[in-house]
Amino acid sequence: MNALAPILSAALVSGSLYALLASGLSFVWGTVRIFNFAQGALLMIGAYVAWYVTDPSRAGAGLGAGFTAALFALAFGGAVLYLAIVRPFIGRANSDLMVIMTTLAAATFFENGADWVAGPRYKNLPRLATGNIQFSNTAVSMQELIIIILGPSLLLAFAVFLKRAKLGMAIRAVEQNRDAAFLVGIDIRNIYVIVFAVSAVLAAVAGVLYGGEYFITPTMGDDPLLKAFIVVVFGGLGSLPGTVVGAYMIALIESVSRYYIGLYYTPPILFGVLIAVMLVRPTGLLGRAYQ
Amino acid sequence: MPSMLLKVEDVSAGYGRIPVLNGISIEVGRGERVGLFGPNGHGKTTLLRTISGLMRPTHGRITFDGRDITTTAPKDIVSLGLIHVLQGNTLFPRMTVLENVLLGAYSKRAWDDREENLARIYELFPILKQRSRQLARTLSGGQRQMASIATGLMGMPVLLMLDEPTLGLAPKVKDELATAISEIAETGVTMILVDQDIELLLSVCERLYLVERGRVSLETRRGEKISQEDVLEMYFGKAASA
């Protein structure tokens, strides 16, 4: 029995989802120098917003409208999150620790809020497309194929924007040298708002894709956040290529381990790999040292 | 007497509770080139950082072109044409030379004229044109300093502040840079030049301030001829040159 195809397709699906969520984390770390523990909760909110707009028992406006609504809601939500619980601490002593607390608190608040508003019953978004295609000895659903293609395409578009657009250049400038960015006239406070909005939109995309593939629950973002955390440390904090490479490698290791060793021992194996990488390369695969 | 472009009045500033500037006052006239010198750690860099808005004064007032900019955000100060080139050729290290220089024109005021200014800058520093596709961190110290100054010029300065542009450079590179700075000065841009190289200051500037312990301890008068001896006298007192 050939195990290659099922392992590979599973790795590509989860790799794309991890890459979407982890890029947001890594991007925020690179520019604002804080770690956003509410990123998983943002994914969850994206999925719920899409569900409320899409589901026939609620607004019933269809998946297209649901997807769009989730993107806009989370762009706005990401900006508000930054203004409410991150900006007040920027530039103060121990701001990084303070923001760990505030974003963790926000995550808990959002998860319980979702439980309170939507109830504990599992929800599910319709699939973006139905049907399967045969890939070697494995059937890959159209939904999975869309995830495999959409994730990297979106991140590629994002990378091109960072490379080419004036705003993208400004974002990279802030990441590389804050004082010099101030002195060429970049409004750093606006850049931070935009960075949060963009990373929340990436989380929303991941949320809608998750919501069609798995169940929507208030805590659906916890496991992806943990994996994204492993991914960014593994790939190198602040490095977009490192994060994407890290996402697919972690997904592949996870997928192989699940197939041959089992679900139960997979998390310890992932952390084992992470620790091994940290011992050899403390900054991650493609990361740089931050002071 | 030329009309005053920049006025720093009785400004104090510092890092945390450590004061660095203690009631410093300087004036720069339109079209004037003014040099600041003095021992390290006595506030020259801090003064520039306070003028450009990277630091807030705890006391005093700064006006530029008749406008109070004491608490203005750096980006708004840049858009008035007050450009500060940082000490230690700090660039955006993982961007190309061209990207660095283009970012210098980020403010709305300068963006539309960027192609024109870029051509002028390549004329002034031909090496930057050759290196335009290279990452900034791979440049030599002198080239990085040229790129820094070029980035500043792309912002179309009304007042250009250069902080120790020749710091740590080999004599030959230093000369090259000094020539370029003189050329920039000849375009008529108002300039504040901080440097340890007195010869450079004397060749470019019309007036000098000696900054010590966070204030101006001596200054030369307008229209006064200054020689190397005068500067030594400012530094070490009468006895040294006598």
C-alpha cells in the first residue's frame, strides 16, 4: 500500500492553513515586535462571521457573501484589536509582556463570547466546491484542492505587495529600521494598524477554510494557534519565507507521524523536532536574531 | 541678517531621567550652513534627534519656517522639508540601494519628483547607480554613508541635517564624501553638519557652534572668518593656542 499520496495531500492541506495563520503571527512580530496570542481567536471569529452570513438558518446570503463579510469584519476587527489592547502599551517598559497578557485575555474573552453568543453546538460551513479528484491512490476533495492552491497563492500575492507596493516597502522599512522609517516620513502608527488588519484578514481566510473542512467551535483556533506558534519559531520569527517553509515542513512531519506513529504521540514529536532545531539554529530555519 | 529658518530655544531633553540637553539654543538662517562640534556624548546627536521629532523636548521650543514643531510628529516634520540623516549610516539593510533611496522620497511632497531627483543623486554618487540592485547591508561603509545622504536628498530637504557623515571612514573615502557634501552645500540647501572633522566643517560651514554639556558653550559670529586656530581656541581655551 502506497502511503505517499495520502500523507502528502494531508500535509499540503494543513501546511497551507498553518502558513496562512503563522504568516500573520510572524508578520506582526516582525513589524510591531509583539506576539499576538489572539490570532487563533481571530481565525475562530472569521469562521463564525462567515457562518452567520452564509447559513440558511441565519442570514442565508451564501458562502461568497459569508467569505467577504469575514474578510471585512476581521480587517476592521484586527485594527480595533490593535488600537484597544496593543497601542496603549507600545513604547512602555515591558510592552511585549503586557501585550502577551492583553492578547491572551482577549483570546479567552472572544472564545467565551462565541460560546455565549453562538452556543456550544458544532457548526459547519458549506464547502467552497464539491466533488473529488483522484490523486494517485487518494481522493482529494475539491475543498482540499482549493485550500492547497489558495493558501500559497494568497501569500505569494502578499509577498509581491510587500516587495512592489509603496505601502509594502514602508512596512518592510518599519520592520528593518524604525528610526530611519520615521525619518523618511512613514507614519509608523498607521503601519501598525495596517499590519494588524492584514494579519487578521489572513486569519479570517484560514478560518473560512477550516470551517468548511472541520467543525466551527469557540475553541477551534487553539490547536491551529499552537501549530502556528511551532511553525514561526521553527521557520524563524519575522521571516515570511521561513514561515511558509516552516509551515509545510511542520505539516509534513505531523502528517508522517500521524500515519506511522499515531495521533497521540504526534504533538511530542513536533515539539521534539522544534527543540532539536532550536539547539542547532536558535533563530529558526531562516530567522534572524532580534534584540 | 537672513531670516531665521530654524530656531531652537532653551531646549532640554534626555533619555529617561538622564538629561542630555540642558537649555540649548541655536539658530539657523535660510541658506546658511552651520556646523556643530564638540566632545562625544555632549548632546549633538540628541539635539538633532529632538529637532527631527524622534525625541520630545522636556522644555523649550523649536520653530521651523515660522511654525512651532516642538511636539510635531516626525512624519509631519519630514513633510515640511526638515530632513535628518542619522549617524552611523543606518539604512534599511535588507532592501536594495534603489529601494532605500526611493523610500527617502516617501513623503507626499517628494514622491512625485522622485525620478528627477534620483537622476541627480546618481550624478552626485555614480557608485550608487552601479550598486542600485544590491542589498544595502552589502555596501562598504563609505557607500552606505553615500546611500544615507542620498536617501536624505530624495526627501527634497529645505534643511538637511547630517550627523557625522565621515565617522569611521578611511581618509580617501572621507575626502570623496567631503567633496560630495560641499557640492550639496553649493546647491543652496540650508544645512546643519555635525562632524569631528574640523577641516570639513570649516570648508562647508559659515558658522560653528561648540556643544558641551548639553548647551552651546561657544559660537562664532555671522560673517566672521574662522580659522583652524580659532577652533582650537574654542575647544581648548586661549592658553592652548597662545
